[in-house]
Amino acid sequence: MTRRQSKGAAAGTAALALGALGVVFGDIGTSPLYALQTVFSTDDFAVKPNTVDVFGVISMVFWSITMIVTVKFVVFIMRADNDGEGGIMALIALIQGERLGRSKLKWGLIAAGLFGVALFYGDGMITPAISVLSAVEGVEVAAPGLEEFVVPITIAILVVLFSAQKFGTEYIGRAFGPVMIVWFVVLTAAGIGQLSSDPAMLKALSPTYAIDFFTAHPKVTFISLGAIVLTITGAEALYADMGHFGRKPISRAWFFVVFPALTINYLGQGSLILENPSNISNPFFLLFPDWAHIPMVLLATVATVIASQAVISGAFSVTRQAVQLGFLPRLKISQTSNEAIGQVYVPAVNWGLMVAVMVLVIGFGSSAKLASAYGVAVVGTLTIDTLLFLVVVRTLWKKPMWMVLLGGAVFLTIDLTFLAANLTKIFHGGWFPLGIGLVIFTVLATWEKGHDAVARIREKKEGKLLDFVAMVRDRQPPILRVPGTAVYLNAHPETTPLALKDSLRRDHVIHERIVIVSLVMTKVPFVDDADRITDDDLGDPYDGMNHLTFRIGFMDVPDVPALLRLVNDDPDSVPADGPIDVDDAYYYVSDLMVKTGGEVEMAEWRKKLFMVMYRNSASASNHFQLPPERTVIESSGIRI
């Protein structure tokens, strides 16, 4: 690599690191707004603003961030990528592959992963509520008379945020990085300003103070863990967004900007509490002089909107992946950027999240009360991440068992301790993410089971494609061929599209040009164009019948017309019959009318739930980017 290339690569990494600051670190970066305030208000102020407790809490905060975020995620888990992509869905895709032989173990792990995905949706509901609410609560410090307006202002901001999702974040996103740079600089400056008058707080970086805190009162220490977990919210985002920015830019942004800023700010808040115990009411905003309170409320609000945006966008991305991997029905998904494939909008998810967030804000009323619900979702997801990662280390990386057991002993002990502490808050709000998680898990598992059953029944009904083609070719007198191109979509590459069989049975004619298209979903996020196309002339390259199989990654957009144009653009892929008339072709899709009463082994209520989801799936023309005016839906019935 030349010096110029090296400089260019460094500049590119720096640009990605800047972008990561806006998208990846919004959640964890805004935790100082409410984390320590919650710690000292937990369980009727069980944690006292005295030297032992404050030093102990700050030490536990620092080492929690160090062990869980820095060591577990940045150093280890981010090395487990699926073709560059990270996140719990990527881990599920790895485990879903053929490399795990024991089916019970495999599906047990997938089920655990799906519950982690379900908890992520609960996190996606709570993060916008607690983040924006905690920022607006700064008004109580700046102008105490405006306390009654905190909830209405929060609601108004969130309504605007969710209403703007349909426009995408392409333009707003460009400002995220610089805004968060300002945010982390302000966090650092505020912490340094306080520490300059009391540098003794730096001693809290030693783990001995956490040990002294536990020794002095273990019960209070355990209770405090339920709130200290708030300092690591957003840790999963580092891993989940790895595909957008890369491991190196995220790591550099963490080590050089985010980690130091968070550490210094938490140290400053601890020093402020020791200086005046009454500061536990809102140690973040009280770090700043009176004249800065209003500007900080505004900056904090913008930062929390960015954090919320990242979580909402993450929910859209996870939903698309779940649809592609077969855990959710087809949903209406809109691409909001011509350049960034990850920028999508899912209306059903957006409005569902908005309703849930509004209920949370109105129902809980304050960030301190919401914090009780937050920890369960966060730690549950982190624990499942650890479990799946250990499986990957053992089964895919083939690392020795002693290494897996050592890693599990360290990280699972930490995760499970945090989880146990947060489970004590079930009756104080922790029930919400668990309830949401169970509902969403039921939906995901029911769809996967029902969809698999429908696919098996459908394959039997379709019959072998080669048998159908042989029948067409051998029919005497020959079947009449009408002008035009018909593209038939079929899920299974080896079976006959029901739409083709039904149209022949009804009309007794077929088109001059028949192109059967099968999309095969892979367990990798993206597929290179060079590896995407498989062409099968079905035994005769000149009879107008072709079968094209396209390999699709679970983050690829299943755009059938674009895939067909890709065939035309590649001289090696063009069928012997010539290019496909993509713009004038008619697209045929087989649609099944599913009814109960079959022999599929599912509880009746789950069959009915599956049918509701199946009947409300998005149209095939929308999902596969087909032109509605040239798309024909052929229906037939089955029973499950």
C-alpha cells in the first residue's frame, strides 16, 4: 500500500468512525442523563450519597462498562461476524445453517435467539421513551415551574420523530456524527470541570472500591446492579451496526471518544454527589452552571432523538431480516435511500412502536420509573448474545472446550448477575419488556412453524417441475403459445409454480416466453452479483422456457425486475432465447388461501394466529418490487 493509499484508508476509517458516533453510540452515549440518578433513587434511596457508596457505585459503573462493552463486545463478540454483519439476527443465521448437526440443540438455540430478538423490540419501545423523557426532564432543573409540561413536550417530540420516519434518515443522518461529537465533548468537559476541583474521585477507577461497597452491604450492591445496567444500554448496537461501519471504525470511536467521555462524565457526577448529596436529584444537569441548563436541555434532546432514531432504524432492519429469514410474514417495506440499503421504513413497526412508546411515557411518567422496565430487556438480550457467541466459538471456530468454559464462566456470570438483579424489578415495570418479549416470540415462532408447514404442503401440491415441462413438450396436439413473456415466481426451485399449472388448466394456453424465478435465501447478509444467478434451460435452450434461481442475502432487497435486468446485463447469463423483456412481462404469483382443519400439529389458537398473519401479509408485488399493473395473483386453497 502506498503512502497516499494509506492516508486514504485512514481518512475513510475516520469518516466511518464519525458516522458510527451518530448511529451506533447514541443510546449508550445518552445513558449519563439518567443512569446515576436512577441508581441513587432505587428502592427508596437504598444507595446513600456517602463516600463508600458513591466510590463503590462509580467503580462498578466503570468496570461494568469495561467488562461488558469493551472486553466482551468490542474485543471478542465483534469478531463473530456473518460476512461482515453483526447483531443477534446474524448469530441466529450462523446457527441456523447446516453446521450444527444436532437439531434439538440447534432449534433450542434459535429459539433463544428469537426471544433475544423479541426483547430487542421491547428495548426499541423503551429507549425512545426513557431517552427523550430524561432529556426533557432537564427543564425541571432549568425552570422548576415547567415540570407539568415534561410529559406533553416529550409526547410532542416523539410524535414528530415517528411521523418523520417515512421520509428516511438519509439527510438527517449526515448531521448525526457532528452533533454527537459535540455531545461527547460536552460530556468530557463537564466531567473534567468537576474533577479539577476534586481529583480524588479518580481513585474510583480501582476495582477495590466496588469490592468494598459489596463487602459493606451486599444487598444494596445487588439492588444497585438493577440500575447500574443502565450505563451499558446500547452495547448490542456496537455489534448490530458492525455491517454498516465495520469493526475497526466502531472500535476506534469507542476507545478514543466514547469510552473516555463516559468514564470522565460518570466520575464528575460522582464527585458532584459527594460535594452536595442533594445533587442526586439530577446529577447530570447539575454538572453545568445555571446559564447552561437551557442549552443543555436542547442539546440533550437532540442527542436523545438521535439515540431513539438509531433504535427505531434498528427495529426496521431487524424486521426486514426476520422477514427474509422466514420468522415474520411479508410486510410493507419501503426503501428510503437510493444509496444506503440499510435505510428502510416499515410502517407497521413504526406505528406499533409509536403507540407503545406513548403508553410508556404516559403510564410511567418519569425516566426514573421507566428505568425499572429498561434493564430486563437490555440484560436479557446481552445474555442471549453471550450464549450464542459461545456456541459459535465452539462449533464454528472449533476452539477448545476449556476456552469456551472460561469465557462462559466470566461473561455469563456477569450477565446472569445483572439479570438476577433486574428480575427483582418485575413488579416495578420489568414485566413490560418480558410481556412484550413473550408476545413477539410467540408471533415469531408461530409464523416460522406455520410457514414451514405450508411450504411442505405446497411442495406436494406443486409437483416436480421437470415432469410438468416434459408434459408440455410432449403434449399432442401441442399446447398453444400466445405472444408475450410471463414471469412465474416460485419458492421451491424444483417444483412447478401453482400459478402456471392453474393458468394452463383454465386457459389451455401458455406464453411464448416463460421464465420461472426462484429466490433462495442464504444465511449470509449479502450475495455478490457474480455468485447470484443460476440458469437452467430445463433441457431445451430454445423452447422459450427457462428457470432462473437467484441467491439472496437476508439483507438484500428481493427486487425481481432488478434481478432479471442483472441477467440481461451479463452476456454470460443471457438465455439462449435472448434477453428477457422485463418491462413488458407479466408477473404471476401463486397465493394460497389457508384454512384450518388440516393435520398439521399445531394448537388451534396458533393455527388461527398464523392465519391472521398470513392473510394480512403484504402483497407480493410490494415485497418483490413487482409492477402492480402487470402482476397477476393466482389463488388456490390448502388446509393446515
